[in-house]
Amino acid sequence: MNYNWNWGILFRDPYLGWLVDGLFWTISLSLCAWVIAFSLGSLLGIMRTSSSRVLRLLGTVYVELFRNVPLLVQLFLWYFVFPELLPDDAGRWVKREMPMPALSTAILAIGLYTASRVCEQVRSGIEAVGVGQQNAGKAIGMTEPQVYKHVLLPNAFRIIIPPLTSEFLTIFKNSSLALTIGVVELTAMTRQIEEYTFQGFEAFTAATVIYSVVTFTVMFLMRIVERRVRVPGMIPVS
């Protein structure tokens, strides 16, 4: 194999800038999608453990629907199919006039998909706290929302830091699928470098290193957070 290795090309203009831009959009997409996933997933987790049958049913339907449809399919449905189901003006705005249509769609799709996974982690955390503390809260006169706010959720979130970290890293890795609808994130930039330079090994090795550095950094920081907020006597949900 007579491959012409050229690692220096990654540090030339504009290829280094492309990698930096790709990393910026990957992190931006991941953080925005995580806001949706964490907020909605927490709400769904509460619904799944609520005393209301209707709320439990709605939460279950959401989880089973979004968790069992592949993310790539959901991206295509949101980007190509959903705008066609809207009235003409609304569909035109979603496809063309909405700020960064592809990026916005990717954030929404990945966020809604991951929310179904976060929901299950939150549900597990709430159930791990146990009914004893829930009953104790009610015994001193707390309403159900107050029990969730002051007893269940503060403890549950501290227990499920490891799986929530995994879910965020899953979003970070799943962001690469956004290239299929035109988002120029890190993987798309890597492919662009390959097409311009024919140095595919160097480009994808650089992307692998970048993904790994970000992943290990997040894991290291969250382990520190986990140790500091760990509930004494409770085993974290993994």
C-alpha cells in the first residue's frame, strides 16, 4: 500500500479552520439538543411516575414512540415530511425562511429523541429514591408537586448523573447524523476535507481524536461532579 501520508495538511488553511468550525457546530447542536432532551425528559420522567393514570399513559406513549423509531428516520421525517403536512405558508417558512432550517431541525429531532431516553433515566432515579421518602413528604403535609420538587427530584438527579452523562455523550455522537440533512458539523467537515485533499485517513483520524478528547473531558468533569454531589448511602444508577 503506497499511501502518501501528509499529516501537515490538517494544519493548513482552510482545513484547520474547517475542523474548528465543525467542532463548534457539533458542540452547539449538542448543547441545544441537550436543553430540549433534559427539560422534556425530566417532565416525562415525572409523568411516568405520577399518580395520574392519564399522565403515565401519555409519558409511556411518548417514550415508546420516539425510542423505538430510529433517529435517522426521525431526522428525515422532521426535515422532509413534516413541512409538507403544514399549510403552504407555514411549510415554506419551515423549509426556507426559518433560521438555519437544517440545524434547527436537527436540534429538535435529536432533542425529542433523546428526551425519551432521559425520561427513563429520570424515572429510574425517582424510583430509586423509594416510596419511603415520598410517603414521608406526604405525611408532613406536602402536596405531590412539592414532594417531587423538594424530595424526589433533588435526590434522583444526584443518583442518575452517570447515565445522564452517557445520554449527553450519545447526543454528541448522534450529532454526526445531522450531516444527512445538510448540517455542516464535524463529520461533514471531515468528509469535506477528504474530498478536497484525498487525505481521508488523516482527516478521519483527526475527527476521531477530537471526538475522543471531548468525550473523555466530559466524563472526567462529570466524575468530579458525581463525587461531590453523591447521596450518602445511595448507589448511583448506571
